[in-house]
Amino acid sequence: MSRSKKGTGDMKPRGPRRRPFVGPKGDEPVSVPWNLTEEQQERLRAAVRALHKREGRWQAVADLVGYPVMYLRAFVDENAPIRGQGQRHFAAKVAAALGVDLDDLLSGKAP
């Protein structure tokens, strides 16, 4: 017998998620610490800016990376009252959108 009451039974997929799971997933390289260093954050900021330049709009970048536009803009804005720190999950998403290896992106080897 199938359940059809709200809150029970099978859940339907809601489509692509706008915000990614930000906890440890195991899909990031072990060599990358959860919190990035200042150098790694600057390289990641440069990568996000390059991605924005390539795509032309923040919404297109947000769709590729899976993070909200406001997070992306606060991350790259030097004058933002609360500046994003950028953690490894975010860095992995940016690297995937650019088509480069995460370790290469954070070490400065990626263009």
C-alpha cells in the first residue's frame, strides 16, 4: 500500500539545488585543508574573477558554481563588510567550472 500523505512516503526530486552541501563530502582532495590560506584565497578570487569575465554575468557564474550571486560578489569584493573566506568545497566547484585541477588552481599552476 502506497503512502500519499504529506510528510510521509516517497519524496520527489525538486530539481538542481541552488546551494551546494557545504560540509565534508569526500569528493575534494585530502591535501587541501578545509580553510584556505590567504594565498589560496587570493588565487581563488582571481579564478572567480576570470570565470566572471568569461561568462559575463554573475548569475551565469552562480549557475555554474552552485553558489548564490551574493556569496560570489562578497567573496571577490575587497570592500565588502563581510568578506567570504572561501573553503575547499567552494574552491572545488570553481576549479570544476574552469576545467582545472583543484590542487593546480590553489597552488598557482593553473592559468
